[in-house]
Amino acid sequence: MSYEEVRKVWMNGRLVDFADAKIHAFSHVFHYGSAMFEGVRVYKTRNGAAAFRLDDHIDRLYHSCKIYRMEIPYTGAEFKEAIFDTIRANGFDACYIRPVIYRGLGALGVNPFRSPVDVVIGVWKWGQYLGADAIVNGVDVCVSSWNRMAPNTFPAMAKATGHYLNSMLIKMEALVNGYTEGVALDSSGRVSEGSGENLFLVHRGRILTPPLEGSILPGITRETVITLARDAGYTVVEQQVAREMLYIADEVFFTGTAAEITPVRSVDRIPVGSGRRGPVTERLQKDFFALLEGDAEDRYGWLTPIPVEARV
Ligand code: PMP
């Protein structure tokens, strides 16, 4: 990953040079992880650059902030314009968008109310998150010894930076043991999600995925895949998943804005099905990428074109 091509970053209403996109060391967020964020992809479709499910990502950002009692000082429409401005200022078509709402420089101490709510929007070019050939050949994963947060500890539905310390423990453990990613169980021992992806299984022709109350992030790609799968005639069930289902499933795959749809070819060194990408995963990838490339009809209005000119 390289930030060389990034020219401008949006900070509290202004576009600043990449080199000047700095925050103070006494900012609340730096000490206590008090930020909410999003990750959105812009695809170069047949009909120009378009953000995927931008309104849904903005909604989730506002919801994360509501949960953590942070008021975003912009309307959703203003926020969207700011995102467009940032993309245009960098001259990108395909890119990744990272808005961050954080508690800035005010007063340190756990109480966040004395620190302002500041906003940053960054964009950069980001390729395949789990490796270039992962989309076709799949990844090797382990079940993590770290659980996702128990329901009464952190609100899993909020995409908060502080929560990602848990994700980092899952990811690091996986990497140092030679896996690409870890799958965490929830506090009751059921399958939850990867460090930065939701998880699906195919078992006896049905598609299963852990429910929202399984300490997962309500993934927008997850919801997309559920919709596309039902449209394709598959039965999709949101239900609790026992760990051992990972070992006997015919197919397992991850979903996420960064990971898109990535097959899992082994769990704890046990091959998933034949150990290769399965037909259901492949079919869903086909439908998903056809939509993102502009080859399939955008039935649900999921693609937001990036306006070429700024609004006057
Ligand atoms: N779970 C976690 C913990 C994540 O960080 C992400 C990435 N945002 C996801 C799931 C997938 O969510 P989405 O499809 O909205 O990117």
C-alpha cells in the first residue's frame, strides 16, 4: 500500500496537503481510541467512478456516533459532498474512502465531553486486502484464541477505532502462526466474524451466517451478499453457528468492503470442502463484481456516481 498519490485530506471542512494532515498528540482519540470510522470503496464502473452503498456507510457512521454520544457537526448531505470533494481533489476514480469522526484536542481524562468532535476524510488506492490471489484461491484461517467482545462490554454494532485492538489481537495471532486471518468466536463460543470481515458458510445447500447479536459488525457487504444470494434463489439463514460447522461446511467465505468476497480454503489446517473456492462462493462473486463493474443492473441503487464537477 502506498500513499504517494494522495494529495489532499479533508480536515474539519478544509482540504489540506497530505503532509499537513496531522492531529495533536494530546487529542483525546490518541489516548483513548475515541473515534468512529468507515471504509467505503469507489469502483471504476463502465459508467464512471461510483461509490458502493455510500448512503448506507454514512448511516452506519452516524449510528456509530450516536451510540458513543458524538454529534457529527455536518448533515449527511454535507458529509457526502465533503467525500466527493476529497475524491475530486485527489483525482481518483477507483479508491478507498476513510472518514473518521474523533474526539480532538480538548481536555485529557476519560470523559470525552470536554474534547471537540473533529472530522477527517482520507482517500487512497487500496488493492486486494487479503492478498492478490485470495479472491480466486482463498485464504487459510484459524479460529482465534481471542473472542469478540461480550455484548455488555463494547457495542459491536458501532465501528469504533478502539474496538480494533481486539481485531489486532486476532489478526496478529493468525499472522504469527502462518495464517492469513483469524475467525473469532463470540463470548458464548459461537462463530462471530474475522478481524475485519463477516463470515458465511455453505452447508447442505443453505447459506448460513451469524446473526447481528453474535457480536458482529453489521457489515454492508454482508447485507449485500444476503440480498444477492436470495435473488439468486439460495436460502440464507442468519443463525448461531457452532465452531465445528467451520470444519464440516462445504464452503466458507469472508465478506467486507476491503476483503470483498474472499473464499476460505482451510480452517485450522482442515480443508474446507475440496480446499478450493466452491461454486456458491464463485457465483456470488460473479454477481457482486458484475454489479461493481457496472455490468449488471443496479437494482437497488447501490452505486452512487461521483460527480465530476463540484456543486455550485
Ligand atoms: N467486521 C468487521 C470487524 C469489520 O471491520 C468489517 C469491515 N468494515 C466488516 C465486518 C465488514 O463490514 P463491511 O462489509 O461493511 O465493510
